[in-house]
Amino acid sequence: MEMMTVKIKRFDGRNSYYQKYEVPYEKGKTILWLLTTIREEQDPTLNFTSACRHAICGSCAVQINGNAFLACNTPLDDVLDTYKTMNLTFEPLKNFEVIKDLVIVWEPKMEKMTKVKPWIIPGEEGSKEIGFLQSEEDFQQIAAPTDCILCGVCASECNQLAVNQDGYLEPFILNKAYRYIVDTRDGAPEQHLKPVLENDLWKCLHCMQCVSQCPKTIPLTDQIAFLRSATMAMGELDNQGAKHAYAFHDDVKNKGRLNETMLPIKTDGLVQTALTKIPFALRMVKKGKINPLHMPKQISGIQEVRKLYEYAEEVKS
Amino acid sequence: MTLTYAFFPGCTLESAAEELMISTKKVAEALGIELIELNGWTCCGASHIQDIDNFLSTSINARNIALAESLGVSKLLTVCNTCTLMLRTAKLKMDKNERLKEQVNVGLDRAGLQYKGTVEVTHLLWALLEDYGLENLKKKVTVPLKGLKVANFYGCHIVMPPDVMGFENHRNPQSMEMVAEALGAECVEFDQRLACCGFHAVFPAQKEVMTMTGINCLSPKEAGADCIVTPCPLCQMQLDAYQPDAQKRFDQDITMPIIHLPQLIGLALGISPEELAINRHVVDAIPALQRKLQLA
Amino acid sequence: MLKFDVVVVGAGGAGMMAALSASEKNNLKVAVLSKIFPTRSHTGAAQGGINAAMGYRDSTDSPEKHFRDTVKGSDFLADQDAVEFFTSGMPDMISELDYYGVPFSRDEKGQVAQRPFGGASSPRTCYSADKTGHVILHALYEQCLKNHVQFLNEWFLLSLVVEDGKFEGLVAMDIRDGKIHPIQAKSVVIASGGFGRIYWSRTTNAINMTGDGTAACFEAGIPLKDPEFIQFHPTGLAQTGVLLSEACRGEGGYLINKDGERFMARYAPEKMELGPRDLVSRSIETEIKEGRGFGEGMTSYVLMDLRHLGEKKIMERLPQVRELALEFEGVDLIKEPVPIRPSCHYTMGGIHVSDYKTCSTPIEGIHAAGECCSVSIHGANRLGGNSVADVVFFGKYAGLGAKESAMRRSFGRTEKLEQEANAWKTKFKTIREKTTGVSMFSIRNRLAETMWNYVGIFRTESEMAQALATVDELIEEYKDAYAGDASVKYNMAFINYVEIGNILKLARAVAMGALNRRESRGSHSRGDYPTRNDEQFLKHTLIYKDGENYRLEYAPVTITNYQPEERKY
């Protein structure tokens, strides 16, 4: 019989350690089956959370070999195949407080979520007595984001969160804000959006971890792009993020390509750049990586590129 | 055998990562790969323009791809993860959504172009595996990189999101290891193999990104790597050019040379470090390479 | 000692609705106690929808028609005054949920969309794609956050304390630190969900649906009403019981036995696989019982074969079904058939609610709502789309009822609460220190097997008598059950131990109710009494627990508008 070696990170409230279990391999099982089998057949002291076991309650996300998965709908065979191994290491989700073994605490996250007012602020057209009207198309806007099951996989994988727990919002919190910002029934989208901007919206690293691992395939990174657009539409242009994005936007329009030399100045302004980026600039110049005298020429076809800009403006309006 | 690709260099290859332009061309020539640079390519948007205008982001990349289509080739080749992602994202969106494609084409029409969807977007790393073949690559190796311990730093955008990239399993890709091993190098295992370099937020999240850079250098260093190799010039720039800034946040010495994938390949093909412009890096990679290799 | 005006036990749709209505516009101190984080609750698993006669899709629809359909669906065992109250209030409820931000699918006019559902004479099921319960659960949680509702998450109800027939408080464990607390309260709403886990692996229910609140009420002296009525779904996945959509049969899937036969030919030669749910369920179980299934015991199954539909049709029409089979059974429906077996879906019976307007029980101060109880609006069989409706509607009225109770009542004495808490502390200590005994999981599994085989989809006198005897033996064995975890903090083994005690208690009542109901009605299908017998059994079962003894009584059904007639569709 083929055996799997399963190492699980245990935590009893004080000490943490890894415990090894040997489990006979079975075909066609899920990760939740594996955890349940260990608990019921080998070690009833092992703790993890699970409930619905079909990917709707969001209880059972864990890390396996360094990545977050929802245990109930992840086929064991897929995981073994991914890592080409019969050795699995289980750990609780990253970026969460752990209470015991694989069990994490959610309340602090919900507390944090209240920053974005994660509830509808009803618009004046609706009432408790008659509800709202909302078009099918407008409903479609909130269809994907309301798939979120608060499993925490996105937060566990988020690279910004890993180094900025206090400042940055978990992708599922951004999703919740997005969900009400685009909900036509909401009467005060700016009340959800402002806190998003104030909580490091521009620090998303574009690493695509959240969107790549979300078990509900919610387009989280598209949402972040939307949130950024929305803050800029609100006039929030005087920040590094917006200025950085506009540097690219404008360079492509003017020349077709990025002017790397000017990028810091466009993003941070001359003074800030002089204060913080001088050593960087000097070492770049020294290695020939920046040539302050080199200004990119306009590409051939720049007129056509500008037509695309014009057309995109037409499409927007 | 001559493989021909339309070539999309991307902005960094014209300035900060000119060494990648140089080494890519050298390696392509040595392998007998023909690269036809697109005339009039624009910046891919570098994962920023969609924050201002999603449709525009798709449109400019549709134009880049349409330029390739007009060359009559089957693949457009890049050497930058983010360029690959941006181009493939635009392509996937249009190929999946006929209405969007038509709309984008209305704009392209004014620019005298048409997006058809006939050209595939690939990365040099994938092309080596898919089109060129590891066996053929091995045959070209004249200086096996024996004893060189490399840390393969993939960068996010060559594997994620998987529905756009899809070349290999994003949780455990192996393409870099396959190429490095074909060249005779030894791959070290390290925690940050699939980490994010943080480049795209280095301005608004400077503090956090510098911390990440330090960790990304320390992890392979502790695993005994001689250098990091990456298929992405943005990762390279972040880890190399910002390394002195990251160092300030760490007590330990984080020094780690960072080279581009084509530079690693070039070394194995017997091309000299200077010809591959390895001397252009902020953290000098040549001593570490010389210690282990009989360099040309 | 912890003190609240109102405690709500359970944080699903009913519990959170109750908390919202109990705490609205007043200064009452309300807490919601839940053994899991609120958004994990089983309300979230409801897919199809929520019934309300909005009349948007069909202007001829009316609460009256919804009323009639529900009564007919219940096989006339529902209390008609309660049903009328429910159906007439549901349209307003939908508007209220809309106002709370529930993302309902919409029709072309922008109104809440409605679709047809089994047993409904008009398309009146409001929905949000296939995740109706999920979005309602989350919207209610958001409303609770907005209204600063106090949650005691990962707290487990151990028992209710009643003195002189009146509610005094409850005892619960904070799972995280293992502390057992007496909690004084003026009123309580039990909203702890159903108890489908008496069949353990053969249920679509979440693994924690162990009827803790129902068992606590039962123990406190409130009778269980109609516990024998249990709804089954014909196509659960074999390994996990996870529901495979009815659409498989609808799209033309074949049911195949070990001999490769499409066995439905034996039971429904014309309709074949498209026969009604209960018939298909019984047919599958008959095949297995008669040795024509695959596998053994609780893991037996038959096959659902969709291959003849072809890849294109499967991908177009049944993509989610294919995904489910791939994930949970490791089977690609395009290439292989998937193992299936019926699965327990819903418990119609539960805590006896004696006043539907306040959802109060015979014990002053104790209210109940949702699947844990029986109002009864579902009678012998619940209609699809009526469960989430029940949960939010009666959750609201239970909350209002509990509010009234709390305003009327004052805090009582604390001695008995302290005593009860101390008794649980001793018990916790004993179980933690116990190092040998009968495996609790073994007891649970044998209970499930007994209930499935003998008090499952079809029932006969002799088998049920045998089951009752076995359950009694298991209750005896449970006294020596071993949980296996000595820790104080987050001791889920102890929680499981109590849960298993709860399903044992409830299963015994199910078996007893079923054994004594010598007729077939709704979901209760007896081989030895195949027809409905209104003369003798148009009445509610009420089972009381007096210590170790169970006592059976019957209570009349309230009939207002609709006299019993034969149930034909």
C-alpha cells in the first residue's frame, strides 16, 4: 500500500511543532478527506475547521506545501501531482492569527472589514417596504463579487499583506467594498471607496496571487484596477499610485514608450525624488542603466496610437 | 532549423535592462532563432494602464499583437514576464469576447490595423521548451555550467494568473529548472522561488518592497546559491538595482548577484560575460560566476 | 455571571434575523451564540431559492396559492393558520431582504426574478443564481455588523436551564478557551439548524448539523414535533453525500446498477429516471438492498451515467455537476459514470413551536426558528424554496417574540444555572481524563448505518423495532464513550462527543415517531402501511423526554382552508 507522509503544524496555544502522520493513499479523495481521516483514525486532538464540505461555507482553507487551498474541494490527487510528491505539509493560513493547529481567528479581520462599511447604505429610491428595482445588467455587476465565501485564501496568499498587516486591506475586504461600490442600490459608494484609498489601495503589488488561487474565481485584480479608477474618477490624483499610472499612460500617448528616467519624478515629484532616489539614480547612471541625456524618440505610428487613445475616450463616454 | 518570431522587447530593454536586449540577441543568434522586432511597438502598460483605462490597455496591446500578425509569423516572443502577461491578457479577453474584439477593432481600424487572433504570445523560456527543445539546446552547450548553483526566481507574471498564462502549474513550475539543468547548472531549492519581487509597487509601497527584496535575496543566499536567475527584467531590476536600498533594512549581508535568463544561457553557449553585458548589473555578478565557471 | 436580555443560539439565517429583530430600536442586550463563525452556517448551502408570491413573473400568483401549495406539499400535516401567516408575509420579507442588500437575480423589469420550482403552481421562487442561501446569509451578517450585534463565535450550547417551567438561562462553552459559562437570560431563540447528521455520511447537511439546540430543548422538557419526517434527495454523491443537482436526471442521465441495467425500468417504466424524487430514492435503495448495487454497507452506490449526452452537452448544460463529480468523487462525467446514492436533505420535525406568531415553545422564554424546530409549516414534506423562506420569516418573528418575552420577564435565580454549569465542568473534566472506552466515532457510524438501513427511505415495523433496540444499545455504549483529547482549549473532540450524544437522543425520537406512525405520508414511507391514513394519523407526533424515558403523544393539526385530499401532481 502506498503511504503518504503528512506533516501538520500543530499549535496548542503556546507551543508549535510539526507532527508527522503516515496515511495510506487512496485515489479520488479530497484534502478534507485526508484531514478527517487523520483526525478520526489516528489523532482526535488534531483541530481544523470544516462544515459544508462543498465549497460554500468557507471554513476549511489551509496551507499545503506553502500554498493556500480550500480543503473540501481540492482533490488530493491534484495536490500530489502539483508538487510531485507523497509528502505534504499542512499549515494554517498565513496572515491570520492562529488559535489552535490549523484553526484561525476571523473576528479581527471582520473588525478590519468594518472600515469599508461592508453593508449596503441604501439609496433613496428603495425602501424596506418595496425593496429596489435593479436591472439584470446591474445585478450582473454584483454577481461575481457576492460569490465570496470569506475563506481567507486570498489573504493568505497576498504578498502585500505579508509585509503590511496593519495598513493593507485583505483582498476579500477590497472585494466587499467593490461589491457595494458597484451595487446600484447603494446610495453612498464613496463611503466604501474612501477608506479603501486611505488603506493603501495603491500598495497592491499586482502579483496576481489572490486571483490565481481564489476558489470562487472572483476577478479580484480587475476589481482593484476598478477601485483605483474609481478613486481617480473621484479626483484622487495627487498620490504616488495615480501619478505612477499616469506616467505610463501619458508616456505611451506622447512617445509610445516609457521614459524610465522621468518616471520617478513623475511619480514622486522632483523634490521627493531628489531626496530619496538620488543614490539609486547615480548607481543606475554609473552602470549605464539610465542615460539622463537619452530621451526616447517617438515610435513610428505614434499618430495611430493616439487614435486609440481618442477612441478609448469615446468608448468611455 | 530556424525558428522565426516576432519580437516584442518592452521598454526596459531600451534603457535600464539594455543588457537583456544585448544578451537576448546574442543568444538568439547563437541558437539560430530569428527575432524580428516589431516596428512601432508600444509599452504594454506594465500592469498600470488598466488602472486608468481597461479598454485602452487592451487596445494598445491589441495593436502590438496586430503588428505581429501583419508579419505573418505564428508567435510573438517576449523576454519580460509582465509584457507577456499584458499581451496575453489582452488577447484572451478579445478571443473570449467577440463583442470586445469588434469594439477594439473599430479603434484599430482607425490606426490601419486589425486584430485577428492568429498570433500566439510566448516568452523565450516557453519557446525554448516548446519550440526549440531542450535536447537541441543541450547540443549547443559548449561550456556546461557545472558547479554553478543557481536560484531560479520565476517572478509572478510568468505563471499567474494561470488562466491567462497556463504554460505550467503555477504552484510548482519547472521550466526554469529544466533549462538551467540542460545548461549543466545546479538548481538550489529556496523558499522565495515563486515570490513576488514587488517591482510594480516600488513607488507607493517602497518600504514594504525593500523588505521583500531583502528576503528575496537572503533566501537563496542561505540556500547556497551563487546567483539568482530570472526570466523577467523587472524582477531583475528590483532585486539588483534596489539591492543596496534593501540592504539598509537588513543587518545581515544580503548580497546576491541577479542575472537574466538569456545571460545564463549565453554563458553555457560560450559567450563571454562582457558580450552578454553581465558587467552592467549593479551587484557585480562576474566574480561569483568566475569562481565556479571557466568563463570564455 | 454573563447576563443578556436575549440570547440567540445559532448564527444562520434564522439566528441572525432573530438577533436583528430582537435588537431593533431598543436597549435590550442581545447576543448571538454560535459554535461556528456565522458565515459558515448551513443556510449558505441553500441554492435554489426562496418562495414568495410576489406575482412578478406570474400575476395570477398569490399568497393564497402559495398557502395551498405548501399545505398540499406537506401532505396536509402542516398547520394551516401558520402557513397562511407565513405565505402572506413572505412578499414583504423579500423586499426587506432586498433592502438589506441581498443580491437577487432580476427580471427584465428590474424586479426580483422568480422561477418555477417543484410543487409550486406558479413560478414564485426568488433566487440569486444558484447561491440564494449564501447571499442571504452574508447580507444578514453584514446587517449584524452594521448594527453592532454581539457575537459569541465558537461558543457551544450545552444545555438550557428551566425552573418551574420557565426559562432561566443556558450553559455554554467558549470553545477557544474551554471555559464553561452559565449565562443568565430572559429569553432565548434556538436557531441551531436541523439534525440530518443522524445519518452521518448519508446527508447533504454540513458536518455540524447535529441538532444541538433541538436536543437541548428536548432535554429541557419541550417535545419534539413530527421528528419522523425526513426529506431525502435521490442523488447524493456516494462518498460524501454532497448533493448532485436534479438537473442530471432532467438532462437525461441514466441510473445504472451493477448488472448494467437501467433499473428504473422496473419501478417507473414510462418516466424512468424522471420519476418523482421519493420514488427514485426508493428504487435506488431497493437495488442496493437486493444486491444489485456496487460496494458495501454505507458506501454502497449505483451509477449515474451521463456519457451518452456527449462532452458538448455536458459542458454546456451541466458544467457545475461535472465539476462537483471531479472534485468530490474524482470522476469525469464525460468519461465515466459517477457513484451516487440518496442522501438525507432536511428534517421537517423538531422543537415543538406552540405559537407560530411568536415562535414560542411550551416553556416560557424559549423560542425557536428554522430547521431546528417545527412550527409546523412543512408538515410531512417541505417544498423546495420554503426552507430559506421559513428561516428568515420565522427568524424575524422569533426575534420579535423573544424581545417581547424579555421585556415582560425579569432575570430569575442563578442557583440552578450555577449547578448546571458545574455539572458540565465535571463532565468535561471526566471526558478529558478518560483514556479508554468505546470510540465515539464508531458509535456515530453505527448509529448512522442503523438509521439509514432501518429508519431511512422506506420503513417497516420489524426493521424499525430492531433499529430502536440498536439505538438503545448505542445510547448505553455512549456512556462509556471515549473522545481522546485531554486539552482544555479548543477541544473539538469534546464538542463532537456532545454532538454525538445529541444525535443519539434525536435519532431515538425519529425511530420512535416513525415506528408509531402506521401510515405513509409525505416523506415518511412505510412498506407495511403504504397509504395515508387521515382517520388515525392526521395529527402531529409529540415526543417528550422524561429522564431516560421517551413518551409519545399526538396533537391535532390545525386545518382552516384546505381539507385533506389525495396528493397528486
